[in-house]
Amino acid sequence: MTLKRTAVAALLAWCVFGFSGLATAADQVIFVVRHAERADGGAAAGGMMASSDPPLSAAGIERARRLAALLVSADVRSIFITEFARTRQTAAPLAEAAQITATAVSAKDAAALSRQVRAAPGNVLVIGHSNTVPELLKQLGVKTPITIADNEYDNLFVIVRPDAGEPTLIRLRY
């Protein structure tokens, strides 16, 4: 598992910072993920959800730790979450390591979140939901339609947003 994590981190660094000068110092890199696995299993579990605001499962807590390990050296300066516990808990390990206070934004307002992300200085992490991440990516200028299945928690979307021109999207799994 450590070798896989190291390989993903190296690939991420190469893609974002070393691939033919893809990102320059003036570019903003935006990392977008769906929250990690929820304790009640969500709609993918096939049953009624116990809560509209469930915490993360043990697997979700471990995924949040992996995300932090992957992004700890990515110079993330801002973290945006929604009002739900699962996004806050997914952000917590990186927020603690980077000494950042996550900013909560309504899950229902992708346009406002997009404006805040664009205005934030430096690199940004956004943690959303399967139904909000695709709209946020669209708001950030990604033209490729994105869908996230109810049982998908391992997408890491990396958007390199230059001062001018189209953003570049890299989709990884972590």
C-alpha cells in the first residue's frame, strides 16, 4: 500500500508541477474530491439512511488520512467544505497538518463556492458530494461532463487554472 501511495504522490507531483511546465507559479491548482465513505453506507448500501448527516466510517477515516498524506506537500492554502460532518471529517487530517481552518459553504450553491475558490490565493482543496462535485467542476470551467456513482469515493480531480485560458483537468484515483 505504501508503494502505491508513493507512486500516486509522485505521479501527482509530476503531472501538476513537472509535466512540460503544466503549472506555473501564477497558476492555481484546485483539488476536488467527494467526501470519504459515510458510516451509514449511503444510497449505495441499498437501505434507508440512518441520518442526513452521518459521520465517516472507519474506511472513510482511513481515506481521509490517505488524502492528507497525498496532499500535505501540495501547498494547499485553503480548504472548502460543505455544512455536513462527512466533508469536515474528510478535510480534518489535511487541515490539521497544514494548520488551515476549513471554510464551510452551502452544498446547494456551486456558483458561490466557485467564486470563493477562484478568489482564494494559492492552491485549494474542495470537498463536496457525488451530486455537487460535477456542478462545481463545470462552474470552474471543466468542459468534460463528469459523473460520480454513489459507491465512488476515490476520485481526485486536479484542476490547473491558469490566469488566462482553459483549465486543465487531471482525474486520478486515490
